[in-house]
Amino acid sequence: MPATVTLEEHHGPTATPTQTNKTSGTIRFKNADNATVDLADPMVVPTGTAIDRSYEKIIRARATGSFTQITNARAYTDGANGFGTGVTLLYKTELAYGTPIEPTADTGFSDIFAAVSATPIDMDHTASPTVTATGAFGRFLTMMMKVASTASQGITPSETLTFAWDEI
């Protein structure tokens, strides 16, 4: 029987994070640390040279079922930023969970649309790249949306982020 892998959005304090299954769901980038998909706490198109950054959205994979091993965990996009001018989605990977913040700079983040199937984001945990037991695995994928004054008003279109792995 193959593994069942779910993707969980983590939010809340480091000591007691809440996890919400987002495997086939929507992640709403906004100015609040929660997994609720609603229109509360929206990001706004700023004026002048200001930037509006979302709270970090943190995703990690979890395996259940009966399997021998999972390796080569990775994530990628189609390479095309469909959000439009002035909207960027940035990411970084981390080995440990930290309380999501609303960053004030892009330091340590990269453009997620540079990660495509040929050059994906490495989601393997360096200490244990081969997963042989059920539970959370791999790195935490921390994402942040950035909106500049050149963005259009309104709700941005959907984008797809693909998580993949090899399984024996």
C-alpha cells in the first residue's frame, strides 16, 4: 500500500502550533497568522514605494499508511507568475518551525517561480533525507507574498504549487 502524504499549513506559536490540512486546499496570503480562507485581514496595494508583505505561510508534509521509504521530497511551480505586475511570492526552507511573522524585508527569501520541475526546491531534511516512518517529514516551506504599489486592485488569481517525492 502506498503512503498517503498530506500537506499541512502551520500557524501559531512555536511551542503549540496549529496544523491545517491544505493538501487540496487554498492557502490565503493575508495580514494575519491563521489558515482561514476568507477576506478578513487582506493585503492592500500600498502607495508610493511602500510594500505590503503577508504573514509567513508555513507548509510541511506528513506521511501515513504503510510504505518502505520516501525520498527526494521536492516542491515546484510552473515557472510563470500569474499574480500580475507588482505581486511576488517568495520562499525559504527551514529545518525547524518558528512562529510565523510578517517580515519587514526579503532577506533569506527567493522567488518561488524560479523553482520548476527541472530545478525544484529541495524539501529533504538534511538529517534524515530518507523517510521510513509515518509522521511529519522534510523541511518546512515558508512562503510570503509581497505586494507593491504597481499591483492591481482585487483578488489575485490562483497558482499551483506541486509537492513531489519518490516512494518505494
